[in-house]
Amino acid sequence: MSDPGVAPAVAFPSAGRRLLIYTVYDRRGGVDDYVLHALRALRAHCDRIVAVVNGELTAEGRARLEQVADDVIVRDNAGFDIGAQRDVLSRLGGVLNQYEEIVLTNDTWFGPVRPFGPLFERMDARPVHFWAMTDHSAEDHNHITGKGTLPYHLQSFWIAVRREMFMTETWARYWRDLPEIRTYTDAVAQHELIFFSTFRDRGFVGEAAYASDDYGCVNASLFAPLALMEDGCPLLKRRPFFHWPPFLDRHAVIGRWALEAAAAGGYPVEMALSNLARNVEPKVLNADAGLMDVIGPDHPPYDPADPLRVVVVAHIFYDEMTEEMIARADTLPVVYDLVITTPDSERARRIEERLADLPGRRGAVSIRVVESNDGRDQSAFLIGCRDVLLSDDYDLVVKIHSKKTPQDGFNVGTHFREQQFLNLLHDPDHSSRLLALFQRESGLGLAFPPMIHIGYPTLGRAWWANKPGFAELAEKLGIRVPLDDVSPLAPYGSMLVARPSALRLLVEHPWRYTDFGGAEAYQDGGLAHILERMPAYAAGELGFHSRTIVAPDYAAVSHTALDYKLDEMSATTPGYLHEKIDRLRAVGFVGTGSGRDFLRMYMRLNHMGLVHRARRLMDPSRLPGRWIRRVTGGLDGRRKNR
């Protein structure tokens, strides 16, 4: 039923004034470049910009925001964006009547990926009371609340409201009566899902600038970012780069193509990647943004006009591999300095003799005998070469070592070594194009081969026993990049190309050889194995993104093996891949397939409520729980190894 006295919807007047309220949240208290870039672009279309920060704001962050905003308001992080908007609208009060339109938006998008001008020109001409950038079509199932249907709604990351609506009692009452927003679900269910219908039912006219129905999907901002850009949408949502990769796979959302389209439109995607690297699980980002490069002819070669200073750090335990390793390093398109670390003086002597007979374009050469082999190549790199990595003498460091892995057998060990060397320093063309990646991408911190999976059971378990120690060390080092769930994005094998500045958090720490323990500590859960998994996370904390790199001939081997393994693993579970994963996760750990395992899986899948009640009953802090666990071993299937 329409409210009496609703003014007719009108176009935005040519001399109208627009207020922008932009919400920022950064758990580190900073302000990323992409935020400043967005607000600078909006300045031409907004007479006043109010930046409201949920949570903390550092002095540096405030100074940056004040460059692009007329007002900076810092408030407690309560109520999400909705609470911030309500707070600012209340603070501005009577000042609002100075404007013909208010835009409520936030930092959940990158832009402008296309110019704002044509959008504002088109929407200014529309006779509406309110408009959104995008909408979400109705669905039969409400995945937010888990009950009923999902109504058609406008997406709240960008809502523009005209004076004929925001000066009404209906508008004031909506914000005054809005329930307390405690969770993300509250924000969606109690605001976003009802905003459109609340005002439409009272006679106000609203629409989306880009309607999802026009793109054959329910949520164009997530499922059709490329098509939106092709139609001139100036915003690219961040969600396609941190949403669950199997779900995006189901809908063929290709983040790499979206980034390429944004770059083609003039958007500096390095700003987007820097923000994502700091805030998204690295393996998720690697998958969503397609940050793997098959190095081939479509990659430009190294440009000598923009020279890079390169040092190769080679840890050589097996000195008989000296010639092979130097041959790999010699594929680099530059004269490089060489630092060799080795555990003892006798090896150093043999390495020096071998090196003397090798041709190459090397600059300064240093052979260092490290104090201890505890930690192997990790300690040799972070302790033995600390001065090199902190010197600012080099733009790139190439880290390699004499990898044999004899304990895994000849075939498996040989493959692992080749997987590292072929993908990192395959041949002169490959190495030239690899270095050119760093020339083109100032925010590229690391490049390394993808996860080893042939010969090793890494798929689904590459954290092994290292995740608890990793989390503890990351907190100690100030690394707040979220951890990947199943497996980390890491240079397994510990060979990589990196900017020393991207490794600063690891290199500056005052490591000691005793931190690594003896030979018996070189295993999963030990410091060396934890550090092997840490570079992408340490680089991400500083805003550097990582890429996995692969040579075409190895990609053929790896992809066909992955294709076949995934096909076999998917054969017994119905549905799309994300549905298979959901079901398998619901079942839980399969174990050895014993009767107890099958009972546990059946109960988890079909009677989870009963399982939860049983777990409370089996609480080891209670006497019945201790007795039951002693008899059954527990419903979660986890027992101590004996």
C-alpha cells in the first residue's frame, strides 16, 4: 500500500548535488590504494564525499583518506556497512536537504573498470526514487536464512536515493526501526533482502542499472562480471576473487578474464591484486584469479632496457649437482651474482673446483660455509644469506638447491627435481619470459612451480602436520593473511624467484640455527617444513601477490594426470564438483573404511543433531564422557596414534 503524499519520481536535475557515503573496513586499520583510486574517480560526480571507517584507522590511513574525502568518520565496528550508514545519516541530519541524491556504497568493489560518466548520465535521466548498481533475481531457495524463498532485491553495495525519498518520514522510520545488525546474515536478511520491497510497497520507484535477468543469471555481479564490464558497468566486485573456487567453477566464472578485461579498460589491476593478496587465502586467490602462468610464446621476453639486478642463491649439499644447477642458472637473460651455501669446507672446495671449469655470465661469486646444516636450505637462505637479502642490492633472488630426495626412490625423487627445475629455469626463453613477468607486474612478489602431486599424496593434505605451527609462527611474525583450509599455496621443493622485499617479514626475523633442531627435526611439524609453506603468506601480508609458473611440456604431463585423478575420484559421488565436495565434507574423514568409520559417516550425514548431542555427552571433562570415549574411541573418528 502506497504511503500518502509520495512525491513523483523525477530525474536527477542538471544542477543537482550528490552526496557519497563510502564505508571502509580494514582489519589492519589501513586504507588500500584501490579505495583512494575509486574515490578520486567519484569526485567528478559527487559534491561531498564522506568516508566512514568501521573499526580502527591508523594515522597514515587517516591522512590517505583525507586526500580524497571531505569528511572522515571513525566508528566502532558494529552493524557492518548498514550500521555505518545509519550512523552517518543520523549525524548529518538536516544537512541532507542540501542534496538531490545520496549514494550509499562501500569498499567491496574495484573501480572504475569503465568510466563512471556514462552510468551517471544514464541513471540521472531515469525518473526513479532510488536505484542500485546491480540486483539479485528471486530464487526458490533462500540460501541466506535456509528457509523459504529468496526475494528479488537490489544489492546494497551501491544504492542511490533521491531527495523525494530520503526526505520522507518513511525513510527516517526505516532507519530508525532497523533491527540491530550483529552478523553478516543479519545484514542481508534484515536490510538487503527487504530494502527494495519495503519502499516499493509504499509507492517508491526503484530499479537496477544492470539487471541480472539481462545476463541470464540470478546475480550478475558474481556470475557475469565480464559481461557487466562489456556493457559499461564501472564496478568489479571483489567477491569473484575470494568466493569458494568450486562454486565459481560450477558457474564458469573466470576471474583471470575479468582482471584482464579490467586492465584492458585502463584499471590498474596491481591495486586490486595487492588488496586481495593481503586479505584472501593465497590458494583461493590463485584459483579464483587464475594466477598460474603457462610460460610460452604469448609471454613477452625480458626487456634489457628495464634491467633487473639478480642474485642466484644456491644451497648445494650434493656437490655433484653443481654443474646441473649452474646450467639452470645460466638460462637467465642477465649477468647474475651467485651465492652458494654449503655445509662444510670440503664440499666448498669441491664446488669451487667444479665452478672454475664452467662457462657462464656470472658476476660476483661467493661460496659460503654455513655454521650448521640444521634447517638445510631454509636456514642457509634465511640465516646464511640474510645480509644479501637485506642489502637492497638486488631486485630479484632466485633460490635453488641440490634436490635429490633419495628417501622417496629414484623415480619419485628424479621427478620432483625435474618438476622444480623445468618449471623454474627450463631454458633461456622460459627464464627470459619469467623475469619479464616481474618487469610487468610491480606487485608480483613470488613465482614458483605449482603443487607437486605426481609421486606424492599432497592433494587434500599438503598442510600435513604443519598448520598449527604455521599459525603460531604467522602470528608471531605479524602475518594476518588468512590460511587456506585444505592445502597452502607454497613453493613445495623450496625453489622460487622472489623480490627480496616480498620476503622481508621472513628475512628480518633473527633466526638461529638452533631454532631448526637437529636432523630429526627436519620433518613435518618442524620449522623448516613450516617455513617452506610460508613465503606466499609473508609476501601477501606486504601486498605482494604470488604466481605459480609452469612450462608447457610439464603442464601437459601435470594436467593430464590431474584430469584423470579427479575423474576417478569423482566417479562415485553424484552432482557437480562443488556438490560432491559438500557431500564428502559432510560425511567427514573416511578413515580406513572400517565398520566404525562407516557408522560415523552415516551418522554425520543423516543424524548430525544426534552426533552433536552425543559429543556433548562424551565431553571428556565429564565422567560419563571419559568412560564412553574409553569404550568407543569417540564419534569423530579421531584417535591417538599408538
